[in-house]
Amino acid sequence: MRRILLEICVETISDLDVALQGGADRIELCGALALGGLTPSAGLARLAVERAHADGKAIRAMVRPRDGDFAYDASALATAVAEGLALIDLGVDGLVFGAVRNGRLDLAILRSWTQAMRDRRADIGLTLHRAIDLTDDPVAAVDQAVELGFDRILTSGGAVKAAEALPVLAAMRDRAAGRIVIMPGSGIRAENARQTFEATGATEVHASASEEGDMSEARALAMGFALGRARRTSLAQVRALREALDA
């Protein structure tokens, strides 16, 4: 029986170490996970690539030049292209990106970005991230993702949590027909991993496996330097999810 691949998203080297120790098969590296993930810094990416590759694990990095929606103008696209190329040069195995406008994938932006990435490195892995969950029809968007050259889609099926949209995720898998990986994400935990797998036939899942950390220092909060109580990757959560998937 094929092992279900477990991708864990992290934003610090400490979290990355925990994810690897707990049994993650692949890392998604982000900055600012409290905002849904932004492009990580060059220094963080360099260290993360070294740690992941030393452990024999692949690492993909988020490319998201700002928070908010995924309707990008020319300047945001230029930033996303520059960030993606820099991350490729730092040795990441793949990139994670998405663009949506008016309920549909922004094909012009996505074509420009994916072509720039492939021109730099033809075999770079490309994940279409949860921007697809803002489209009016994520099932139909699967065909467009394939045409654009993405190799996987990270999605909650258009719902806040993947467990709330299992029929949509199954329909996306059926539409994919082996052409692209449909990777459920958002709210995946050990408690619902079996249900998600059985309902969707997923071969890969994505999770943060996090828990609340310490509250930021009061003055830092008052000065606007922190968003509140940070979340940190939990070794127990990663291990429990790995065990649930293996079972």
C-alpha cells in the first residue's frame, strides 16, 4: 500500500526541525502563517533548504508578495516573479503560488509567472495553492491548473476546512484523473485524516499540525509588533497525523 505523503507548512527553522522529527515527508516553507502564508525571507529559505535536504526531504516555498486577496497587478506579478526566481536559486524543490480574479483563475498572471519559473528551471515543482478555493468552480479550475503546468493543487474544496467539502475534493480528484495531484489541506488533523483519505482517495495531505504557543509580550502587542498568541508546529500533532495516515 502506498504511503500517504504528509506535507507540513512551517515558518521557522525550529518548526521545520519539529516537522521533520515528527515524520513530515515534505516541507512547505512560508513567512507569516498567521496571514495565510507569505514569501519567506532569503535567509530563512537558505537555512530551510539545507535542513530539509540534509534529512532527505523535499521543500517547497510559498510565493505570495502580500496579504489579502490574490488579484495581482503588474507590480505584484513582477515581485512574485523575482521572489520565485530567488527561491529557485536558493535550491528549493518547488514553489507554491496562485492568482484569482473575479472568481476565476487569473490565467494571464499565472501563465506569465509559471513560464518565468520554468525558464529558470524546467523541472521545478509547482503547487497551485488555496487561491483556487476563491474560484466559483474549483472542479473546473483543475483543467486550467493542468494546462498551466502545475503538478499539484493544495485545496480545501472551496470551504474553510477540507472536512467540510469532501464531495468537492473527490470531484476534483475525479476531474484530475491522474494528471495532477489533489492535495487536501486546511484543518487536517489525526482525528479526521482517515475520513479525508477514504472520502477523497488522497495520496498527499497538507497540514500545519500546530498548537497555540506563548502569548507575545504585552508591550510588543501594544506597539503592533505582534498579532497575539503565535502558533507553533507540534511534535505530538505531526506524529499523530503521521500515525493516522499510516494506519
